[in-house]
Amino acid sequence: MILAQVSPVAVYTVWWVSLALGVVVIAAVAVLLALIVRTARRIEGAVAEIWTVGQRIANNTVHIPLLHRTNQVVDAILERAAGIDAAAAAIEEHARDCPGCPQCVLGRGRGG
């Protein structure tokens, strides 16, 4: 029997060494887990900040598609303003050459 040859001191020594190794391993695992938890919290904080900024960007850009319709309305206003400007220029030109205005425009002067 091989067990009969092992002294009790050797058994206690192996037991204490294995116990010490177990404590060292458990401490190392605890430190690593604490580092993982700390890193996960940092990541979670960064993700929350990214989410907040993303929501702000979305709120600031939600109306951009409406600018297409605004541009269409502005173009229509510009066309009408150009027409009004042309009509005003025609009136001004007529008034400059017509001594009978405004009676002319009202149908009582020349050409009316």
C-alpha cells in the first residue's frame, strides 16, 4: 500500500498548499470579475450617453423631410413675386409714357 508510506505531515502540507492555491485562484477570479463589472458599467454609461445624443440628433433632424415641401412653396412664391415685379415694371413703364394716367388705366384716357 502506497498510502501507508505517506506521513501525516506530508498530507497536511499538501492540503495547506492546495488550500492556499485555491485561495489565490479565487482571489484572482474575484479581481478579474470586479474588473469585468467595472468595464461593463463604463460601457453601459457610454451607451447611455450615445443613446441620449442619438435621440437629440433625431429630434433635431426629424423635420428635414419637410424642407422639400417648404422649398416647393418658396419656389411658387418666387414665381408669383417675379410675376408681380414684371407687372409693376409694366405699370411703371406705362405711367412714364402716358400723360393721362391714371384715367388711362380706368378707361377714360387714351387707349382705353
